[in-house]
Amino acid sequence: GVVKFAPYGLRKVEAALIENGFNVVTVHPYDIEKYLSNAKVVGVSVMDPLGFGPVSVTFSSLLGGTPSTRLEFVNLMEKLRPFKDKIKIIVGGPGSWQLEWDEYWKNFVDCIIIGEADEVVPDLFRKALRGEILPKVIHCKSPDVEKIPTIKNPSVNGLIEISRGCGRGCRFCSETLKRRRDIPLNKILEEVKLNIRGGTRGVLLHAEDVLLYGCKDPKFVPNEEKVVELFKAVKTITNHVGISHCSLAAVCSKPKIVEEISHILEVGEKIPMFGVQTGVETGSSRIMEKYMHGKCLPFHPNEWCDVVEQAFAIMHDNLWIPAATLLIGLPDETDDDIIKTIELVERLRDYRSLIVPLIFIPMEVCALRRERRFAKESLRETHWELLIACMDHDIYWVDDLEENYLAGFKNIPVKLGYQAFAWWVKRAWKKRRGEILKLYA
Ligand code: SF4
């Protein structure tokens, strides 16, 4: 039941508790019953517990059904229910805000931690062990970087945080409320070594924008020297290095940094391609200016479409594959805004990438939290046209990705699984596309 790899955020909480002398085990939810008779406090880390996150809302709106994350969360809570009189349940993690929207689950658990838990957990767990009544909801402040503990055990996918927070201030995003801080290089390397020793094949460097590591520039122009130093240092420990996110504005403002990282990591030689998540969000400079003007710095919102295309071109040339999100349903969005986004998607057709539209959710942890929720019924013709443009783009690139990305895969079941999935998606989309076009004809 004790897991070899755990979600990174949970490892941080585990580290904070270990450093404060707690006896803590991190176990898989499927095996938790074995531990409940001795446990006094159960901490649960959640990503999307009730299915209110943008990905779940988008896909359940389009395809129907209940998000699996919700089913898993409810399952876990049902396992805890018989022990509720003798244990305290504390829920944290990026999706914990969702419990504030649901009176039933809010009352079921003892405490909900929203925000960065590193500093608050020791005192909170001490109170829980003493049997004291806990505050129902705690909103945490961002701790200083030296107060963030180093993980003690390996994380899932070797994920390692190199920076926390973002600083660009998009009003729909949960990162807006966190200060941007860089983790010192020695701490990062300590976690890289720990993961590799613990049996992870490689590491995934995580930040809201990996290219801004060490950046102090108020206009977010990357600090090339710091980024190169980071990648070179990590590469001395492992050949398998990935990154989670980068911004298109950073790519566009320092194209050389992309080339240098590709060179250090031997992309195209040791690694066939390099995947990264990024945000396009919109093709409308009006929406950009209104909700996310910091996202395009050092450029102006009016330049956004050119910045996006330029960044996609740079990544294409360097074998980086962006998986980009678009945002639909922001308050006050017009058909004209959506049409501009469709035009931008069409401009990106020649660049190897995936583009995924997501429905805006006024998350409790973002600046637009008081705005109305976008209902499925509000999806109109232009939204469906945008969806079609994105799916056509993705289907266009699926075969290329299969051919190149899977080239290095030795695992035959994974290869066959991907091919079968790609075949199913293409077939299902052909049918659905026809239905949508007929509906709006
Ligand atoms: S740039 Fe990305 S991570 Fe940063 S605030 Fe905007 S959406 Fe959030």
C-alpha cells in the first residue's frame, strides 16, 4: 500500500510533516483501508475532486457522463466514512477549492486547505492529533522559498518544481494569486538525484513557465544564462529531462533559448521530440487586453497572434510539440472574439502541435471567481466551429506524432494502445463532425 511514487504536492506535505517529527505514511487510495484502524489524521491531495475543473467540465459537456475524478473522490470518502468518528480528514491540493462549492462534501471533511500548504500543515496536523476542532477552510499565503521543504521520496513522473507561482496575472488562472519564486538550483538538483535514486527513469521540470527560471525582468524576458545553467546541471544527472509548461511570449522573445535547450537535451538525437504545455487562450486582442494582458509581455496584446505563430514556428523547427489550450466562455466573449480565435487556429495548421479548447470556470482561486459559470447550453455555433477547427488541426497532426513520437518507444502494448486510440478518435470524430455540421446547416 505504501507508494513508491506519489503526486509532487503530496510529497511536499509529507516532507513538511517528516521534518516536524510526524509519523507519516503515503498510501494509495485503493489500499487505504489497511491503514485506517491506526490512523488519526488522513490528508488527501485532490486535483479535480468534484469534476468542476476546466478539463472535466469541457469534456463532460461535450461527451456527457460523470468525470472519473469525481467517482474516485467519492469512492475514497466512502472508505473513510466508517472511521469518521476517530479520524480527522484534511483535504488540500490544487482542486481543494471545489469542496467550498459543495455544502455536502464541505461538511463531510474536517478541514479544506486552499493554496500552498507547506507552512500550515505542521500546526494543523498537531491540532488534529490533539483532537481539536479544525477551521473548516484555510486560505494559505505563499511561503518564502526557504520555507518550502525538499521532498523526501520520489514523485510521480519524476516531477520537480523549479519555480512556483507565475506573476503574469491572467484573471482566469489560479496561479494569479501566488507570488513567483524560483527554487534554488541546489535544492532542485537534490530532488533530481533523489528521484533518479528512487527509480524514476527521468525528471519533469515543472513551473508555470520553465523558460522564466531565474528571471527578474519585469517584462518577463527570460534569463538565458540561468535557464541554460539549470538544464546543463540537470543533464549531468539524467539524460531524460522533460518540462511541463512554457509561455509562447517567452519563446518568442528569446528563440535562442529553445535552440540551446534542444541542443543540451539532444532533442532529435536522443529524444525524438519534446512535448510542452502552453496557453494560446484566444486570438482576440480585446480579450487578451481585458483578461490576460500580462501573458503576452514583453509584447503588446495587439501583437498576440503574431507572437503565437512565431513561437509555434520556433518550436516546430526545434522539434518541440506544444499542447496548447484555448479558453472559451469568458464573460463578455462575442462571436467576433471566437472568429478571431478560429482564424488563429487556422494560421497554426502548419506547425506540429495539439490544440485543446477548454471552458472557462470561475474557480474560487482566480480573480474572476465572482463571475457566472458558463453553461453547456451557452455553446453556440461559433463555439462549435472553433471546436471543429481544433479537432481538424489535431487529427491532421495525430499521424505525424504517432510516426515520430512513438519511434523511440520499445513498449509494444503502449504503441498499439496509442494507435488503437488514434484510430478510434479519428473514426468517432468523423461521425461527430458530420452531426455538428448537419445541426448548424
Ligand atoms: S501565464 Fe499561464 S500560469 Fe501565468 S497567470 Fe497566465 S494562465 Fe496562469
